[in-house]
Amino acid sequence: MDPGAALWAAAALVLAMVVAAALLSPAARFQAKVAGYCVLCLAVSALTSAVCLLWNRGRTVRNMRIIKTAVKTFKYLYGLRFEVKGLENFKVGSPCVIVSNHQSILDMMGLMEILPDGCVQIAKKELLYTGSVGLVMYLGGVIFINRKSTSNAKMVMADVAKTMLSENVMVWIYPEGTRNGNGDLLPFKKGAFHLAIQAQVPVVPVVYSSFSSFYDRKKNLFTSGKIRVEVLEPIETKGLTPEDVTELTNRCYSTMRETFFRLSGLVNEPNGSARTHLQ
């Protein structure tokens, strides 16, 4: 089957799943839409991998332009709208570490909506083995780490620091370490901040508003909606030492958490855990 026919077949399958979902129970409808999204990701990844191999002949961060163009079309199918502020803060004039919150399988759309050129992501090694999705990530220059091996992760991050400076690339990391859709941010792991201080490059925080108004696994909710995104001002690390990692981590976490509540229309209660929607 030629690539064009494969793409149309995938689109028809996704459309059929969406139509079928409308006739099912809420739980079945949710699972059908998630399955359709996964099928779409696999199909588009396969086609995009072929284009990357033909155009750039292998693994390179330049392939991210092709991947980004393909993924940015998903928002039209799923009725998602992005409201973005602060893109100028990516223009730091040097390599940097970008950190953002991590909520669901839909994060890929948010990532590709604003991904700057010359930026690679850090991802768990398991994603490399997800078929065509793993292949396209590999071709796009994604750096895979074994989170179960601390020594391996540290060695990879040390190499990343050298690569950032020698090749003038940005690195995108999810410091929560896992998806989190509970309406708050999980405590940050320190790897991204060790990396920034080791390389003496700025940290650029990126915050996405809560997806809970349109995507919620517990409520079997998967519909259209708006995502507010804000790229915050860079945080300099020049002159900082490993002793400053905890303070840098806490500073970034507090700033991003406050921004998350503001963008999401949520307010943090005095006990620090409960959230309510602002009226």
C-alpha cells in the first residue's frame, strides 16, 4: 500500500472509531477515542518515519521539523485550540534546558505545537519499543534513558550536557518524571536541574493548563477544548554549583505550579492540596 493510501486508511479508521464512539456508553466511547488516537499516532509515525529517512537520511534533530508538521494537524481532528504566550523566551541565544508539566497522552500535541527548532527531548527507554512511534522518536533525535538504572541515567545526562554545548541544541525534559492528571504538579525530580547547572545553561519553564475540562480518564471524558500555554522567562544558572540544585528545583517548581493554577483557573487551598475552580 502506498503512503497516501495508508494515510487515508488510517484517517478512515479513526473517523469510524469516532463515529462508533458516539453510539457507545461513556466508558466505551472514551476507550474508542483513545484507541483511535493511538492508531493515528502509529499510522502517522510510520509515514513520517519514511519521509524522515528519505529527506534527511537517518537520525537527526532536523527531522523534528517534519514530525512537528505532521503532529500539529492532530488538533483539528480532536478540536483542540492552543492559546500560547511567551514564545520569545525560547530565544535565549544559547543552549538551554526546557522543563514542562506532563499530563497525558495528549502532551505530544502540546509539545509539537511550540517545539523550537534545534530541540531534542529526553524520554524513558521503554518508548523506543513502541513500534513506529519509537522509530520516529529515534529518527527525531530523542535521547532515551533507562530510568531504572541511576548510573546509566547519569552517564547519559553527562553526555547530553556535552552535546548541548558542542552542537548548540536545546533539551526538553518533563521533571515530574511521569504523566500526572490530578490537577496539580508532582514533585520535580532533579535530573533536569543537575543538567542545566552542569552545562551552565538557562532553564526555560513551560506550563500547560489543566486538561481536566476535556480529558479525564476517571470521568471517561475526551472531548474538544482549549489549552493555555505559557513559556516563562529563562532562569539563569551561570555561577551555580551542584549545591544549588535543590534551590533551583524548588524555585522552578513553585513558579510553574503557581502559573499552572493561574492558567487553569484553579486556586490552591490553604492546606496546599485541594483545588477549586475560580468563578
